[in-house]
Amino acid sequence: MLLDFWYSERCTKHTKLIVSVITCAIIYYCSTFEKLSPAFTLFSLAIGVSIHVLRKISIKIATGTPYLTLYKILFAVFSIFTFAILVFLLPTTNKLYTAIQALGFVALGLFVVSIYESRQKRFE
């Protein structure tokens, strides 16, 4: 899964920066056709942050419990279902461009929170 790579040691800070910049460029390009409203932007960012939080919770669940499989299924369904609802509620004009922006903001919400959490502390 892509999230496994994102949270692994193989995904360096350099790679995360490049992916984040490319995501921002795609969002900017799509916004030249149709801008995503601030409410949808905040909802998209909230979905990204919640994906990160749910992933952290799933890591804390012991691997031997039967709840882990159920939780992973719920995690996948939640992510897809909330994004599908978001796309359904988007305005019909230029829906493709606004859906791409929404997906980009979901990714940015996940990226920013995960990068911030794994940063080195300056003072301890």
C-alpha cells in the first residue's frame, strides 16, 4: 500500500518534499480552471488528517488481535467513502478539476501531518 511506503524509512525527506511540491503544482494547475471552495478545502484537509490519525491508531492495535483485520477494512472503507461523499457534493461545473484538487488537499493534509510528526525535535 502507498501509505506503507510513505511511512517507511525508504521514503526519504527529499522524496516527501518532491511529492508535496508536485501535489501543490497539480492543485494550482487545476485551480486555474475552477477553484475549490474553502469549505471543501478544509473538509479535504480534515480527511487527510483523519487518515493519518486512523493509521496511527491501527499501528497501536496489537497485530495478533482479530480486531486488526476489521480495523483495516473500516479504515479503507472510511477513506474511500468520505472522499466519495466529498466528490458527490462538489459543484457540477468542472467537477473533474475540483475532484483532483480535493484529492490533492486530502494528500496534503496527510503529508503535512505525517512530516510534522516525524520531524526532529529542536529542543528536548
